[in-house]
Amino acid sequence: MQHRGRHRRRKRGRAVRAFLAGTALALTAAATMISASQATVAENPGALKPLTSPAETAGLRLQEDRTPPRMLDRLAEAMGRPVGVSAVLDGADRTLVEAADCTRTERKSLPVAPDAGRAYCWDPADTAAPDWRPASVTTSGDADDDGSWGRHRVILAGWTHSTTTGSVADRGLARVAFIDADDPERLAYSWVLLVVPTADGRDYRGLVSPVSGMVWYRNKLLVTTTAGGAEALYVYDVDRIHRTTADTPAIGRVPGGWSARGYRYVMPAVGSYRFPAGRCSATGSPCPGALSLDRGSAPDSLAVSEWTPADSDRHARLWRYPLSADPAGGGPLATDPAGRVDAVEAYETRAAGIRGVLTQHRPGDARTTWYVGYPAGSLDGRSSLWRQDTDGANAARCGSEATRHCWTKGMGSLSYAAGTGEVWSLSDRMLFSVPLASIDSSTE
């Protein structure tokens, strides 16, 4: 039986590779039929322009705002002792499906080049309605440099509900899939709803915001938000996940217990980092878009990209914040005595609509290498992935010079797992990983 299982997996792998190879050939053939005037090649975003003057970087400053401990303690006393990540994983009631058993439409959302090393589609219970969409990803490789959280390897995927379709009560809500990734052939997950304490810790409400970026560092989870009409990074604590006790359509305290629209777990925000300069603008505060962790910098740092409309003429900014070296601190960002956080590095890129960002530092090279995902182009609705630095930019190609729109449909954020050398990301339908070495080869 064991040998037959391995043979079946090899057949599945060959089937997926054959499917993607066929897609690549089709894309290449189509590209050759499109005239140069139709511009299937994305505009090159060019070399990164360093932003060094105070006037250029002042708008990137953050101000830490911690939720008062009494609020969190009061909520914990009322809801009961928090549960750990292991308890959430042990109760997983959803299963991810290996790519070979996914539908053709789902597999078509994967990158054409470079090939996905591992790929999974979501449990049908979560894809039956189109109103929820995945957008951000992080792993226990971000949380701890040994790649595990406790006894588990874990992947977190952030989903956001549409603000215009589906149930009115669900619109804009954010949830996180806690995925048990110990067995690559059987990934299982549970949902945790993101909430915000209210009424001085006597209640909570759902977080209503797109979660386009997410990073897990130590026991803290950072997510991008536009909650309350102000751009910020919200902070969550994976040691403060609570069980709900009532299954009702409400979110918060209900007669007889605590509810979260049917979700079994909630995670309340423990703080935020806000932009004192106010609402996002071209010269002031940015709209934070994608996030990722950089463990190759000293100290560890948070890479951030600015969200701008894909059809905008505004050039987006890319920057990094230092992470705190104190594991006992409130963190996770390194603040000055006044709770302020300044960018340690910032650039402007000649592009808009960024969907994913990742940074790497290579031995002997003082420059930061940025991997940046841009929106879909005209060919087959695919996005493009570029490698950029202060010298220039190169894109992953679909096996020819004809097109650089080789990445996913509905691109999500990027997360690098150093222990395995994989970059995890999302399409609008699938979770997948690509070896970083393959991305580098494709962009050379």
C-alpha cells in the first residue's frame, strides 16, 4: 500500500505539471498572436528610487496604540481561559485538497511560471459562495526561526468578505484559516474570526476591513486594516484565542454566552500601529497593502508595500520597519520611548496596484532585493512577479519573451519559509508554494 501511495502521488504530480505546461504553451502561442501595440508585456517598473529625506519618509511613521490590559483581562474573565494554536488545529473541521484533485478552473489560477511546488484548493464548504476571498498568508516559519509553532507546522491565510455582495451582516468581515501543515498530503484547518474589544472589554465586534497583508512574528499577528476609516496595522495575539459558546448570527455577547456568526473561535485585537499623518495620500501616510517578514535583515524587519489603485499614475512606496529584539516586549515593532516607529529603508517604485511584497538580503550584497507582485495584465487575467533593486527590475517569464504575466489570477501576499526555501502565496482559488530558487531562476 505504501508503494502504491507513492506511485499515485507521482502520477498526480506529473498530471499537474502536464496541465501547467500545457497552459504555458497556450499562453505563449496566444502571446505571439497579439501585436506589440496591445502591450502584453507589463510596463517595466524599473529600478527602485531610494527615499532618504525626512520629507519623503515622515508620512511612514507609525504610533503604537496598545489595548489596555484591563480590557483584555475583563474579556478573558468573561469568556473563559484562552486556547492555544494547538487546540485550534486539533479541532480542524476543514480539509485542503491536493492540486491533482482540484478542478481545472482552480488549477488554472496557479502560476504558469515558475511552477508551484505544492498546491491546494480549499474545502468546498468555503468556496461554494464567491463572497469570501483569500488575500494574505504567513507561516510558522515567520513566527519562529525553527519553522514550527510548538509541535506543529502552521500556515495562516487571511480572508475578507466582499463589501458589496452576499450577506449584509458578513460584509467586510475578516477571518483567518489556521492550517495544520504537518502532513503535506493532508492539510486541515479551522476558522478564527478577527474581532475588536469594545465596551471596555465587556464585548467585542467583528473587524470590518480588508486584510491584504499579514505577518506572524513570535506570538503576535500583524494585519493591514482600514478599520474605522483610518489606515493602520492591527495587532493580534495567538495566545489570546477564545472559544465561542453560542451559535447565533450575532457577533459578541448574547444571552447565554458569546457568539461569532457560527465561528467557533475569535481572536481580539491587542493593539494597533497607526499613521499620525492621517488618511493616506501621495505625499503623506500610505495605504498599507502587502506585508512580509524579513529574517535576513539585522534586526528582523517588516516589509510593507503601499496600496494604490492599479490604474493610478501614483508611484507606490516600499519600506521596512524594524522588529523588536525583546521577546518580552509588547511589540512586535521596535518603538522609541514615545511609542513611535520609523522606517529603516524606503523606496519608490514606478508601478501601482501592488498585491504582494517580499524582501531578501544576500551574503556580500548590501542591497535589499524586493520581490513585488503587480496586478493582472491583458493576457488571461494573470498578474506578474518582479524582482527589483536599485539597479533595475526583472520579471518571471512564461517560457518566452512574449509575456511576463505568468503569476496567479487574483494574486495574494507572499511569505518566505526559510527552513524549506519556499515562498507561499495565494491565488483567488488556491494556496500554493514555489521554491525561491525557482523564482530567482525565472527572473534572471
